[in-house]
Amino acid sequence: MVGSRLTANDHVGTIKARWGVNRMNYTVDPGLYALGRPTSESNVFVSANYKLSFDKLRSALSGISAWILVLNTDGINVWCAAGKRTFGTAELIRKIKANRLSEVLSHRKLIVPQLGAPGIAAHVVKKQTGFKVVYGPIRATDIPVFIKSEYQTTPAMRKKDFPLSERLVLIPMELIPSLKYMAIILPVIFVLSGFFGSGSFLENAMTNSLFGIIMLIGGLAAGTIITPAALPWLPGKAFSFKAMAAGLMTCVVIFALFLIISSNTLQAGYVLAMFLLASGLSSFLGMNFTGASTYTSLSGVRKEMKLAVPLQILAVISGLLIWMGSMYMTNA
């Protein structure tokens, strides 16, 4: 039996998962859960075993006794798991049979989140188990109204927007892993820069790497922070293009500020190289948000990646070669 009230540990676990701490292990065991004191006539809500999804559902059912059937989605939320078919027809049928729902319930109805619809073939579930699949509202918070209206959804319940608050909450999950890679890349650039120039190794490293390091940090920020925050206002439709545009605009701002503040002379090749590296990095990182958006499809993402990833690799390789070449030519 579980309750609808979330504890302090639940909230802490959610925060940790949002920041990528033990994210893939933030799960609940698949199976049938009793929320409150359900009877054989109580509703059955289907959920993923990602604990954040499970908690969102049970907290929205405050004051309602119901059954929650948790599928094994490998710790992935309903929406993404439906695309991967782990929140799917076969798994739902397995859980119906494994938990003997036909013996627990006097009715034959399951309420499935609408975002799980791509993975569920309702007619197959009906044929093999006798259970009817009813698609609920997109937001769990609308479920009480959905029940009171005799399981009818309004147009608003069928529409999913992507507001700023939902975009911002995604940032840590992409930012933290990226910082780990940057912790390796930036020191490498610093060390390599030390081998070019007429001063000491440390002087060369500080002089030659400063602009590049700032530009790459800007590319990181553009891809993981600016892109989701400014998503509706960035040009283009593809996330890779939007993030590239964010990267280029960030580079322009950094370049202008550097010219104003710094007395160091910047070679054209060096500047071009860093524009390529930073915008390529931003484009790649920004593309990671495709799986969390409300207006991308699996086929569309694959099509975008097929075109964008080779261009991103080309930008990075070209940037590295131009950077090394400009450093060599300048100090030859």
C-alpha cells in the first residue's frame, strides 16, 4: 500500500534525479500497488517504474483510492518509454497476467496516460486480456476532473505545451554530464596552448588558451542553458539548428566583449576555429533536448541526427585543425 502524500525523501530524490544523481536507479519495483484502500471496483492507473512518474501520479490522486499498475520501463518515463516500446503492449499484457488483475477486479478497464499511447495497441490488449484501455489526460493533475466527468477529456486535457518552467527543469540533467567532459577538454586545450609562443610554458598557455576556453564555456552554456530557455524564439525548427544559432550568437557576444576588455591580439584563424568549435558543441548539446520536447517524433529525431551529427563532427574537426594551424603559423 502506498500513499498520495510525498515525503521529504521523495522530494530530495526528485531533486537528485533532476541533477543526474543516481538517475537511472531512481525506480520503483514493477507490479500492482494499492493507493489508499482500493476495492475490486476501483480504477487502475498504469504507470512507468521511473519513480518521478510514479510519484507524480500518486500525488495527483490525493483522496482517491485506486490501483496503480507499474510497468517495467527500465527507469524511463512514460513518454520516452512509449517511444522505445518498453511502456508497450507486450509489457502491459505481461503485467496484467502476472498480477492476476482479472481476479483482483470486478471490471475490465485500465486508464493509461495519453503520452503512453504510442506504445500501446489497445485492441491487442483487449483481445488477449479482455481489458479495455482508456486513455486519460496528459497531465496527472487533471485526473480527478477526468474521473468526475465520467472519463471524458476536454481539448485542454489533450494538449501538451512546453512552458519555460518545464524547459528549465531539464537543464541540470544535460548540463552536469557535459561539465564532466569539459573538465577534461579545457585542461587539454590549456596544456596544448603552452607549447606555442615565445614566453614560458605557463605564459603561453594562459595567453593562447584564454579566449578559446571562454568560447567553449560559452558553447556549453548556449547548448545546455540558452537553447532550452530561449527555445521558442530561436530561429529554425531543428534543435540542432536552434542550438547552433544560440552558439553563434553567444560567440559573437563573447568575441565583442573580449575585444573591448582584453589587450590580447586575436588571429583570424584562431577566432574562426573557436567559432566552429563552440557552435558545433552547442549544436550537439542542444540536440539532446529533442527527446524532452513536445513537438518532435522518433522518425524526425533520427532524420535530424543523420544530417546534423556529421556536420557537427565536421565543425569540430575543422575547428581543431584550424586552431592548431593558426597557432603553428603565428608562432613559426
